[in-house]
Amino acid sequence: MMRLEEAVSGYLQPKLNNALYPFLLPQKCALPAVAYFPVSVERLHSLTADTGFVKQRLQFSSFAKSYKQAAETAKTIQRALQNFSGEMNGLTIGSVLLLDEVSDYEADTGLYVVSLEFEFQFEEG
């Protein structure tokens, strides 16, 4: 069974010019670029067993030299994921909800960042 992170990465890579990385950006990578990581996983249980229903949160942080670039890249992610339902690289997604958006400037790197947090609802196989 494919992990959510793998399904989402495969789905978003072409939309982000293959500039999507797990957890951290590589040193000296081309910008804009996006780092993503899992925030939490919640599994629904019945009285006797795991139901297979999962709510998992992923955060995507778009880094760029200008705020406009960071915001435009974040908007690309939002358009691709918000309210998505259906097949995503072999994983059936029930829904994707945008929960949070935060903008920041990192003075130590000189980069702008726009972070989006999504909740993915799906059935594990």
C-alpha cells in the first residue's frame, strides 16, 4: 500500500517543476521550492477494530526569494489539493481540506515562506 506522502508527492511534483522535497530543502536548491512533512495521523476505531479510516495532516512550506513567488507557489498547491477527492497515484482520497495558512520571512536565510496545512481523509487498504 502506498503511503499518503508518496501519493501526494507523485501528484504534486509535475505541478511544482519537481521542486518538492520531504522535510527539508536541499542546500543551494533552485527556488521557489517546497518542503513538506506529516504533522499528525488520526485513525478511527470502532469498539472492536481499526476501521481503516484515516485523517492525516500534511504541511507544505513554499520558500522563495520574493513573497510573491512564495505566495504563487503556495497557491499552486492550494489549487491542486483543496477539495480534492478521487484517485491519487493509487490511493483513494475522500477529501482534502485546507486548515491553515501562515506567511513568514526568515531573516537568517533571506527567504519568504508561505506554509499551508491540509487534512487528507482516506481509507487505508
